[in-house]
Amino acid sequence: MDTRVVVIGGGVIGCAAALALARKGARVTLLERDAIAAGASQAAAGMLAPLSESDAPGCLATAGLEALAMHKSSAQALEEIAEMPIAATLAGTFMLARDEKQTEALRRRLAWQRELDDSIALLEGDEVNRAVPGLGEGFLAGLHYPAEMQVDARSYTIALATAAVAAGVEVVQGKPVIAFRRSGERVIAVETPEAVINADRFLVATGHDASLLHSLGVALPLQPVKGDLLRLRPARGVTRSIIFAPGGYLTPKANGTLLVGATEQPGRHDHVVEAASVAQLLEFAFSVLPSLRQARFVAVQSGLRPALPDRLPAIGPIPGLEGVFVAVGHYRNGILLAGWTAERLARAMLGGEDCIPAGFLPARLLGT
Ligand code: FAD
Ligand code: GLY
């Protein structure tokens, strides 16, 4: 008999999971309270940057590299199935340093990251200015990560949802899950305002919103970390690579715009963007690429990153609650990790496989 699965949340994580579950033979319904990609997934910069986004060795860097390889091998097929572009480009990343202390930090990164990717190189002095034309003054060194990529985050999420529908998933938008129904320790159904939907397994992929988990007595300490981004349109092509420097990052997009990111505002649940955030991001952008002063200002966008205290995701079963799995807390790397998370979860949910690293299991945060 087919396993019936309800996925709650139509962000990048829920859409990727629904697709992976359906491809493994489950009968899947995805319930989204608003619209597909209405949450953090529409605001993300779309960088697929496992090593420039990892400060230390561990399961995040390892999973991120596996996730990047999955993007490389699956992006074209996803575009074909969904019949839409996701703007996947091999951008490469530069991580820049302005002083000796920051340069020393880059050398320490290189020491452990080279073990994982031997294409990473440290550039010093004039090499940096030659590699990144138009760079502002005072940059002493830079790490180059040639293998890192990017996509358009919203398009990628919508493409996953479209592919999920093609694989047989029922996607229902505008329907919040408001409660669970239980039989003892087993969850047997979810309630929306109009319906009760029975299933064998349930996946909570509600981004930063922990209210449903709390209603089950699951005290995962999730919180939003708000991030604001600016979208500029440079007068002429500036950089084709992603640039990280102390204070932020610049991400040139395939449509000719460039994102300047991002603020980090823990605990904020709103999408209000203060003038000070815009000023901070613009100052950062001008200090890295002075010609951006002439860029057209296009928009500000803001999203709520789902974050746990150790800044790692929680992926897997909830101990003591049969049938319930979570995939939340992907913080700065949900676009990167969505396909990886989905594949591991589908194997765990349908085959009972023990394939999720202990550092990602929700049990680590639940005292069980
Ligand atoms: P969301 O996208 O927030 O989706 C959760 C969904 O659940 C929402 O659509 C919500 O409406 C729905 N929901 C909640 N409660 C219910 C309910 N009761 N019933 C039904 N539906 C419900 N990541 C990267 O990998 N690379 C980047 O470059 C990057 N840049 C970022 C830049 C910024 C400024 C921000 C804010 C984030 C960035 N991220 C990036 C992180 C990435 O956006 C997140 O990790 C990812 O989008 C999280 O996806 P999600 O599906 O968990 O959450
Ligand atoms: N990964 C970039 C951000 O979260 O801002």
C-alpha cells in the first residue's frame, strides 16, 4: 500500500521534500497556508556556497558540498520538468580581507577547506584586484571558491513545486494547518479550517514558525533571524562572481541585477526595513565596488531565516511522537540544502533509513 504523507509548508524545504517523497512512491499532499515560496524562500540571495558559508569543519560543510554536487547534476533536469528557468550559474565566490587579522582568518579557512575542495586558492596583493575588477581600495587578500554556484531562489522553489505536481503531489495553497489529531503517541491527521486529512507520516516544514510543533509539545527553540537585502541594477556589468567581505556580500544575478546582503536581526518577526539597514548595506556595497554608486536602486527585500541556537537544521523524526518528522532551521543555507535534506528525509520517512547525521537530528535539541 502507498504511504500517505502530508507535508506542511510550501517553502523550498517542503517543496523539495514533497518531490523526493513522491518520486519514492509516496502519496503526498502539500499544504501551504499562503502561497508557494511566500516565506524566506522568496527573499534568499540564492547562493549555493557551502564553504564560504561554513566557518568550521563539520556536518554543515560536508552536507553543503554534497548538496552543491546534487544541484550541479540536477538543475538542468529540473528546468526541463518544470518548464521554467531557475538561473543556475557557476558564479564562483571571492571572500575578501581588508587587514592582516582578516587575512590570517582566510589562511585558517584555507587550511581546513582545502582538504574538502582543492580548487580553493588564496590570492594576495595585486592578485585580488586583478581577479575582481573595479574593487574598492584596501583589500589585502581573498579566497577564491571557483566551484560555488547560485540560482534564483524563488524560481527554484516554484520549479520544485511544479515538478512535485508533475510527480503526483497534490499542492494546496491558501490552507493553513491549524491542528494535529492524535491517537495516543501517533499523529493520524491534520486539520485545516475546512478539512481533516489523514496520513501515515507528517512533515513539518514551516520555516521559522514553531507554533505547530509547540502545539504537539515539541519545544524546538526556533526563532527568526530577519535578513534585509537590496537589489540594484548596475549601469554596466560589474562582477560575475559572488563577493563576501566583512559586513556582507554581493550576488550578481543572471537578470543583470545585483543583490547586496544582508542584515542579521535575531528575533524580528516583521518585514519592516529601516533606513539604517539600507544605509548600512549601501555603504558596504560602495566600499567593495565603488561603481555601484551609479547603480539604479531597484528594491529592498526581507525574509525571516529559520534558526536554531546552534545554527544547524533539525531534520528527522520527533522522538516519542510516531509519524511526525521535521525539516526546519536551515538558517542561511536552505536553498543550498533543500535537495540534500529532501533526499535524506524521504529515505528516513519511507524506508526507516538511518541516514541523517546526528548533528542534524532534532533529538539533539530536545533533551531525549
Ligand atoms: P520558508 O521559505 O519560510 O517556508 C515555510 C513555509 O511554511 C512558508 O511558506 C509558510 O507560509 C508555511 N507555513 C508556516 N506555517 C504553516 C502552517 N501552519 N500551515 C501551512 N503552511 C505553513 N539560503 C541559501 O541557501 N542561500 C542563500 O543565498 C540564502 N540567502 C538568504 C538571504 C536572506 C536575506 C534570507 C532571509 C535567507 C537566505 N537564505 C539563503 C536562507 C533560506 O532563505 C532559508 O533557509 C530557506 O528559505 C528556508 O526554507 P523553509 O522552507 O524552511 O522556510
Ligand atoms: N546565505 C545568505 C544569507 O542568509 O543572508
